[in-house]
Amino acid sequence: MKVGILGGGQLGRMLLQAAANYVVETYVLENDEQCPAAHLCHHFVKGDIKDFETVYNFGKHLDAVTVEIEAVNVEALEKLEQEGVKIYPKPSAIKTIKNKITQKEFYKSNEVPSPDFRITHSIAELNYHTSFLPAVHKLGEGGYDGKGVQVLKTEKEFDKAFDAPSVLEKMVNIKKEIAIIVAMNSKGETAFFPPAEMVFDPVLNLLDYQVSPAKLTNEVLWKAEAIAIKLVKALNSPGLFAIEIFVDNNNEVLVNETAPRVHNSGHHTIEANYCSQYDMLWRIMLDYPLGNTDPILPSSIVNLLGAEGHSGEAKYDGLDEVLKMDNVFVHLYGKKQTKPGRKMGHVTIISKEYNELTYKAHKIKNTLKVIS
């Protein structure tokens, strides 16, 4: 079976590492031949994943295609689907999710609980919504990793907003932020990974570290799982979906965003769960039974980000010390160049004790630095 991946970043890299366990011929389309996934696939094709002809020509000789990023040419995927190429998830699901406006409207029409919102097409339009503040302004397309998101507490901050089609989302008092990864196969059977709780860096608005399984009451867990399953069933597509969820101070569960692919919040599953998120996606694409999502042990993840003030060839300060730690697994993404805030790798920690997970996460953050 020939399977193509649109995008060659770290998610593609880890997907290819899991592919080694199966009989599958892998293809990657990416603009950068030095990308993290380039040397792990059987066939690398240099090209733009946003270009219709490039994506169509890449996919037309393949059995299946998946994505490791939403910013792809969906029209080319629609044509490939019409011609019999299996797309995971379906182009209709990617189309709904890749634009935050259509994503929010999808939640509303399918009665999936999500923060209240307004649509704006320009900064000037924000003046009609001053009573809706404080709110979060999210660029319709093109944002990622905290980019394309602005908190607007008063109208004095409108100059930071986006002068393009965007979502203005009511600010929620968040008690916890969790992510649930749901798998659905072509028969409509589903499985979900235990939720992970995300702890964010307030300065970079990027994940600081996360813990899984998240400590939740049964009431919140059941609500979150029910909403996640409802959402994925409504998308009506086989694939893997990461659903980011807010739990507010009243224990209400609200969907923040969905990603139609393997996700940062599921890296720990490589070591901490019987079946990883990456293995699960291969099972779906190769039409094998869904895997066992149970945790082997609780886990935490630390993201390795390029250190402030360092741009250039990447060096890993403190790596030896971290590699000496027990039950700690280092994943470097193979990016040659570092810059402040760039995702360069992650470290997974497993332990029976949640206290040890948190302690080691902070120790690793203070020990391992990506410098130039």
C-alpha cells in the first residue's frame, strides 16, 4: 500500500517512525528537503502542499493520503477523493476545521458546546462588538501555535486585532484545559485516548508541559468524552482528531478547537500508552483493528523550544544530564536551525506518581536548553 503525508514536520516524522512496523510504502510532500520527516520516508517529493497541481500530482498514484497540518490544498484532495484515493480525514472534515469561522459554525449547527462567538471581517467591525469584550480574536486561517490569536480586554487593544475574516470568541474563565484524541475507523467505530491536561506558558502562549491522564471528576470526564464522540461522529470521517477542551469554573465543558490529525497533545502515547496516536492512525489507514488506548503509566511531556536570544545551528545544552534520568524519553526533531520559541523536540516522563511527573517536568525545563 502506498500512503502519502502532506507536510514533513515532526508529526510526519513520528508518523513515519510508527510506519516502520507495517508493510507500507511512504511518500512525503514538503517544500524543505531538510525537514524532520525527509530521511525517514521511502519517497520524498519537494513541493508546496498549498498548490493544487502539486498536491494532485503527488496523490494521484497513491492509495491513501493523510495530513500533518491543516493548511493544505483541499480542492486537490477533493479531486483525489473523487478519483478513488482514500483521504484521512476526508477533505470535507479538513475544510470544516481549517478555517476557524467554519469550525465555530459547525459546532453551533451540531450543538457542540463551545464559547459564544461573533464573526468579524475587519478591525472596524470590532466597534460593533465592544459589549462582547473581554474576548479572544482568532484569525480565520493561517494561525498556529498561539500565532493568529489575540486577547482583547478593552477597545484600546483593537489595534492588535486582525484586519481579516476572524472569530471573536467570548473569554472563558478556564479552570483546566484538556485535550482528547479520538480515533474513528471506516466502519464508524471509535476509540479515545485518556485526556491530557495542558499547562500553558503565559508569555509565549505555548504549551509549557502536560500531564496524562488528566485529573478530572467522573462528571467532567464523561461530559468531555460524550462531546468529543458527538463532534467526531458529526464530522463523519475516518481519521484521528485532537479535540482541545476548556473546563470552566462551573465544570462546564466547552470545545476550544479541533485538529484533524495527530497532535502535540498526544506525543506521550508513544511510550505511555499501549497504542500510540501514530500507530492508531496507521491502523485506521491500513484498515486494521483500532488499538488499545489505555495508559501503561501516567505521563508528562515537556516541549523543547528554542531558547530566547539564540538563532542559528542548534545545540542541546544539558542533554547528557536528562538522558541519565530514569523513565525519561528524549525526542529531538532533527531541525538543524533553532530560533526563539521554535519546537525542537519533546521529552516524555512516565511514573506512577503525579508529583514525580511535575517535579521532573520542571527539572527538565530548567536543565535542557536549545541554544545556538
